[in-house]
Amino acid sequence: MTLRQLTGLRFAAALAVFFWHAPATKALAAPLSLGYLGVGFFFVLSGFILTYTYRGAYSVRAFYVARAARVLPIHLFGMLLALGTLLLLGGEHWSEIPIGDRVAGFFAQAVLLQSWFPSPNIHFGINGPSWSLSDEAWFYAVFPLLGAGIARLFARANERALLIAAALVCAVIAAAVFSVRVPFDQWAVYVLPLSRTGDFLVGMLLGSAFLRRAGEPDARYATMREIAAVFALLCGVFVTAASPPAAHFYAAMLPFSAMAVYTFAAGGGAISRFFSHPVAVRLGEASYAFYVVHFWIVRLIPNVLFRWR
């Protein structure tokens, strides 16, 4: 199984982030927190896909080399595009900040460590959306350790036990975040890689559960299951919008994203067939590059068109 439908879904998640940043759609996307939801979905999906792909024995060194080869070239290109745009047009977390923050942000981002810094001038500086790549770099760093821990702790566990474990992680995160009553720190709750490791861990547990399925689900009801997963995602959007600020960013949506990832991994329904189409898969494969550059394309195109006029 290639899970082509999950590749296709990646572009839908990238579009959610695009709608959050694009001026024409932000008024609609902001109340629904589409940007936050797209990033959280990516984190869960990342844990799932890596667990599925690197099942069994593998070279840790080869894993790190493969991740670096995939992430760094496009990341550095996006960073240079962002820097050029900032020098040309200025921007938030750049124009009015101290030179020291600019320098620190540049070097921290170049090595994908920016999300470890509490200052928004650093973790949102230069190419702001790449803060999530800093989190992903952390996930890659701990993936072999977490994978070994899951394999040992759940050596004899079946699919149901692993799904329960994933649900418990979601519950613990929700309990911790929903209990925050004081003004929350966006960096500590949303950006800090340690805080978002739970999303990735849930994805890994789902991937482990998927690999231990006792059998294939009844294909007759595949489309109904997928419709239910989409409906759950929509419900999650409104639950998120109505949740306390600290949970608003990701905790409220996490179980709904997890359900969608696991449901569409099984595939077999009409929606999965749509996202398995070669065009959808190609868009999904391009979603990482699109995500890295989209914020600056949104800024550059109107300015270039305006100057040409």
C-alpha cells in the first residue's frame, strides 16, 4: 500500500495555511483557524507516514541524510526568497526590530533552530511559516528514539491498544492545555517543538496501529467512513473556534485530525480515490515547496503587478 491518498491530502492542508495568509481569504480563514489546523494536521501526518515508511530495521544515519536532503534545499531557497522580499518591501518581524534580532533570526533559521527561541522576531522572523520546519527537524531528531520506545512498550499490543494509547495522548494534551486560565504564551503552547511533540507522537502511534491491523475494514462502508471523517473535521473546526485561547491553536483539533489521518489511511472510499488521482498526488508532492514559498508569493505578486501597472 502506497497511501497515495494521504499524499494528496497534504496539498489540502497546505491550502488551509495558504488561505490563512492570503489577504483575500484571511477574513474567512482566521475565525476558523485554518492556518493552525493545517499545521497540526501536517504534524500528525508526519508521524504516521514516517512510522509507516520506516517500519522494521533501518539505518538511522540514512534516515537523517534522507530527511536533510529533502528538507534543507527547499528550506534555504525559501529563506533566501523571504530575505530578498523583506529587503525589498520590509515586513513584520523585520522592519522595526533590532539588528541583533535580525542576525540571530537569520542564523537560527538557517539551521532550523528558530522555534526554540521565545522571541517572535526570531521564531517568526525571515520566512515566518518555516517555524514549523524547525519543529519537524526536532521530530526527525527524536523519531528513532520514539520509535524504539513505542516498539518496546507496545511490543505485544494490538491495533486497538495502540489506538487507545493515541487517544490517551490526545486527552492528556487537551487536559493540560484546557486547564490554562491565565493569558497564554503562544510560543510555549503552539510553537515550541517540545509542546508539539504530542502531535507527532499521536501520528506515530496511529502509524503503529495501522501496521498491526488484524484485517482490512469492510470496503462497502469506506465512503461512509470517509464522509464521517470529513464531517468530524468540520465539527473540529467549530469546536476549535469555540475553545479557550490556549486550546484554540491545536489541542482542540488534534483528535479530529488523528481520526481523519487514520480513516483516510485505510482508503477504499470515493474521497480517497479523489485524493489518489495522479494530479492530487502531484500537488501533494509539491505541497512542501508550496508551503515554504507561499507567504512570499502572496506578498510579491500584488506588489509586482501594481508596479507593472
